[in-house]
Amino acid sequence: MPTHNTIAMTAADPEVAAGTAQFLTPIVLGLQALAVNGKQAHWNVRGANFLPVHELLDTVVANAQGFADEAAERIVALGLPIDARLSTVAGKAAPSTVPAGFAQWQDEIAAVVGDLDAVLRHVQAAIDGLDEIDLTSQDIVIGIKAGLEKDRWFLSAHLAS
């Protein structure tokens, strides 16, 4: 009869999990908001740079969704739930200046960069705070920061003179 090796799951220290979730939750919510608002900008962008901005915004949205998933999965891996329903995101994420309707590409980029900056503030706070709590989570957040800064650079380059 074959034998099966099993790996026992060990529970994370509840204090570590709670401390980590305190830093990762605002990142998840901010990234979910960035994904929704970035898609709004993607649909409504207008002007001479329409196509490259339209396509770049899709990349920003996909990256935000992937980063949110990574941070949320870390919270869950530590044994806690995450609430990133749209109603929660709308109530807790920073307000966005992405217009509700059509807007010129420069205005859409400026608004999405503002949303990125709001998330990056939470990311930096998490990097600083997780240094004493959970280095694995800090490493994840450092990776998220690198990706967000790259997206910010790509968007901001369109506005450079």
C-alpha cells in the first residue's frame, strides 16, 4: 500500500498575523481601487496619445490586480480573512480624481498617478512597519513597491516635457 507524505500546516503567530494584516489591508484596498479607477480611465481616455495610454492603463490595472492578490493571499496564508468587496474598498480607499466620463489623456494620467501615489504611501508605511513584524511580508511589499514605481514611471514619462 502506498504511503502519503503530508505536510502539517502550522498556524502563524496571531500577533504577527494581526500586525501584518494591519499593514497589508490598506495596500489591498488601495490596489483594488487603483484597478477599478485605472479601468475607468482606460475606457474614457481621449486625445492624441489615446492608444499608448489606453494600452498602458490596461497594464497598470493588471499589475494592480496581481499585486492586490499577492498581498491578500499573504494575509490569508497567515490565517486571517480579507474584506476587499467593492463596498469596503469604496469606504476605506483614498478618494480618486479619475473623472467619471471622457477626459484628455494628460488628465487621466495625472489622476491615475495620484492614485498610485496614495497606494505607495501605504506601501512605504508597510515596508517600515513590517521590518519588526514579518520579514516575509515585507519582502512581498518591497516587490509590490518596485512594480508600482515602474508603472508610475511609465505613466509619468508621458507627462514629462
